[in-house]
Amino acid sequence: MKLKKVLALTMASMMILSLAACGGSGDSAKTDAPAAEDAATEGDAAESDAAEESTGTSDVTLSLTCWDANQEKGINEILKDFTAETGIKTKTSVVAWAEYWTMLEAGAQGGELPDVFWMHSNESERYMSNDLLLDLTDKIAESDKIDPENYPEDIWGLYTYEDKYYAVPKDIDTIALWYNKTMFDEAGLDYPTADWTWDDMEAAAVKLTKEDGSQYGFACKSDNNQAGYYNLIYDNNGEVISEDKTKSGWDKPETIEAMQQFEKWINMGIMPSLETMTENPEDVLFTSGKVAMIPQGSWMLAAMADNEYAAANCDVVELPKNAKTGRRASLYNGLGWAIAANTEHPEEAWKLVEYLGSKEGQERQAELGITMSAYTGTSDAWVKSQNFNLQAYLNMMDDMVIRPYSRSTVTWENEDNEILKNVYTGDMTMEEACKAMAEQMNEKLAEEAQ
């Protein structure tokens, strides 16, 4: 790799703050959330043991790395199927989101990236433009399993650089509202429905908030953007970035208006303090009976299903609508399966990525309840995988907006998150924060154009 590329990569990595999901938001398991999509716990390396069942043999063991421990069990089931079919063994490592990009950074500089790994829209262009990912364009063109027409065009766009493909879509995510049925029952309130507006959510949250601070109606951190306030912005016909990615939308009147509704909830005290949510992310507060409602990405299913409290007391419904516009938007994103450009096993790695992205692999991902699959028509099985109202997530696909991104997403988004903290602490109004975010973001977008 050229020295200037190494330096550029290193400097950019120093600016990365802990996000968490697909979402790249504050959710503890991912992100898309992402944010969370939101940092998964360190996972132990797990080697697929299905080689003994294979009809073929191979001396190759591919390394695969991801950041969501909640998905590890299901992914290893798929890898066993792959090994049984091809004889190619795999070894999975799970690295928490906060350390994941540091790990890849070190691997990029040392020439020792994993053979196959997850790629996120926040980071994709940086890795593609620095020649760190294997160009998959010809392999996709020759494949009878991977046809770009079978996946959302916007997801391909996240992993395309100079008209070349550098990853195969892994999943797609939408956002919905999780709620605690037991808390609603105790308060004598009807459960949320698809007809709710954000005003309905607010009214219920007030009644579900206890004065002694033992219970809150709603929770959303300052860095929970994809699963949280981004949806309110687009509900209100605002935007975070212009369609041509040259200008911030934070200072648009529609955006400020939407965020002022969020500011209202902060000031009303229906949410825990920023300090509380920093110590215990929203999903932790929710699954411990401290918060009645949280917006979350579909990538959180495994975490919710594996939590005894959530499984017994909680369910999910579509996001509320904007009362004025009638719109119910869902931000969406999708991870990509990428291959290291310098892998010693490019053909075997491609067989794995091709399998994971194929209809067969995507259906298996859905059946196992890992997350929604990117391959069109395969997520119906996901809806049936758990005893939650997961149809709500599929219904949110009626009005999807791709997660805002540009070449320097990480830098401007992290600074946005820091600025928003001042609204939570009362040191800045939301209007002031929105204008400050627009200013810093426009500076970075102008640098991109140079």
C-alpha cells in the first residue's frame, strides 16, 4: 500500500469514536446501529467443526471477523453448512464495535486483515479507496448466485466505488418501536399501534414516567441517530445531508423543527439523563425494566430474544407517524461481506462470501432469526423466527431512507454526536446545536470536494 494511503487511513482512524450498530448509532449490539447499530461484547474465536461432515476436503481455514456477539451463534450455524458443502473451514472472531475498526486499522497497516469481514457504510469508501478490499466486480458478474438485481440498489451503492463492487450485501435493517407490555398494563394504557403519532408516544411516555426516577417512558441517546432522531427528521421532510452529498441539512427549518420535538422530550424529563444512558445504553435500561419504550433497529432481535425479561414482557410495533405530514419514515442500512485485498485465499474467500450472500445463505440467516436479509423476499422467514411482532419491521419498508453518508461520515457524525450532548445537559438549545452541526458538517463536506 502506498505510504500516503496508510497515513490517510491512520489519521482518519484517530477520529473514530465508539458508535455501535448497523446503524452506527448508540445501540449496544450493532449498527446497521447502530449504534449502535451500541458495542457488542468481545466474543471468543469459534471454529466451524463441520468439516467432518463434508463431502470434500480442504486445507484452507478462512478467518472471519464481525462485531455483533448476538449474531455469532447463528452465523456459525451457517458456516457449518458452508463447510459441509465445500470442505472449506472457517474460524470466527467477534470484536466489539469500539475495537473493531482499530483492529482492522492495525491489520491494514500490518498486512494481516481477516480473510472475510463485515463492512459498514460509515467506513466503506475509506477502505475501498485505499485498495484494502478485494474487487468483486468480475466475480459477481460471473456468479450464478449473486445478481445485484436481487438486493436493494442503495445497499449496493454503499459498497461501490468507481463503478466497482467491493462487498456483497449481508442484511438490511429498519427501525421500529419496542415497548414494555407489563408497564403499559400496570399504567392502564392500551399498547402502541401502527396508528400512533409521535404525539401519542409522548402522551403515553408522560404517564409511564415515575417522579422518583425509577421508571422512564422513553429513551434515546445523543448518538442513537439511525434508530432514533434521524427518523423524526425524515418524517418531517427534513434531511441530514443533501441528495448530492455536498451540503448539510441540519440547518433546514424542517430538520430543526423535528429535532425541537426531541428537545421537548428531553426537557419534559420523560427520558433518563445522558449520564444514565451513557452508563447503561437504552437497550440495557429497557431489558431491565427501567424504560417503557425505545426505538431500535431490526439488528437487535437476537439480543431481545435471548433476554428473558424482554421475551416475557416486551413486544415491537411500527414507529409512530408524524402528525403533521402523516409520514412514517425508517432509516435503513445494510452491512456488506468484504474480502481483504491481500487475502492468501481469494477463491475460497469468494466462495464463502458468495454463499453468505446467496438466496440459500440469506434464507438461512432469516430462518435463524439473525437479522433481516438483504436478498429480496427472504425476510418473511425472519418474521416467523421469534414470538415478537416482527412484521412491524417489514412494514417499515414502505418508506425507507438510506442512512445519511458521505466519504467522511465518521468525522462529521461523531462531531454531531458530541454537539448534541449539550442539548441533553441544557448547555445549548436544539436550534443552536443544529446550526453548529450544519456548520462543522459543511466544512467537512467542502473538504471532500477538494
